[in-house]
Amino acid sequence: MDSLNKINPKSDVPAKEAFCMVLRQSGYERVEITASPADITAFSEGQRYYFEIKSTSKKDIYFGAATLTEWEAAIKYPDTYSFVVARIKDGRWEFINYTPDEFMEYSTIPPFKVYFNIPVDNGKAKPPSARNHQRKRRAVMLTKERIDQMIKLFRMFKSQG
């Protein structure tokens, strides 16, 4: 119980480890914490299953996010992909599984967010040649054309309701 109180609320590692134990106890085999296409993969009767863990300390409403990469996998594997909300309730882990369709009912798309990485330790330094390193990253470089495309796409989404 004391160890549960010391868990960093930002870390989902304890939730992943606890859910792996639940899967093993439920008969899943080859249960592993993975990075992609979901947090955990496991096998049951020869079929691979994917589990994306969303850990929270909230008691009522959990406001969180799922990446487009996670949704891409969820749509690709709708019968074997689950979003799992994890939280500690009364000193024990509680896990609630959602199919992609179920999780979608709770999900919205806000205006797109653009991330930046600016070094601040050397004044206004010249940007690194990020475009050359883009292949190693999941993100793409921002351009005026991409901004325009995102604006148009989001306006289209909003007009469709």
C-alpha cells in the first residue's frame, strides 16, 4: 500500500506492469511491454492483442489524449486492439477496457497543435538541420503549406459536425 502512494502520477509504468500481470493471470502468453503499436502486446490462442494503457489518478472525469499513431493501429486492428484506462481505486489497480469504437465515443479532435524545440542556451541559435534528421522522427517539419492544409482540414471537420 505504501508503494502505491509513492507512484509518480505522471508515470504509467506501474499501470503497465500491473496490467501485464492481469493478462498473464487471464491466460495470455508472451505478454510484453512494447512501444508500438501499443503499450502492451500479448497472445491468446495464437492471436496477437494490443493494449494501449491510459493511466490516471482522477476520481471522476479523465481528460487525456491518444496519438494519431495509436488510433491508426486501433483502426487497423479493431478486433484485437484495446484502450485500457488504469487507475488505483481503494488501494488496488482498476482496469477498464474499451474497444476502439467505444473509446471513440469519448474522443474529440481539438484544433491541431504544433510543437517546437528551440535551444535557449545560446541566444537565437541557428536552427539545426532538422529536415535532414526528419527520417528518424515520427513528426514532420512544419511548413506554410502544411499549416494551410491543417487549417483547411480542421475547418472541414468542424463543418461536418
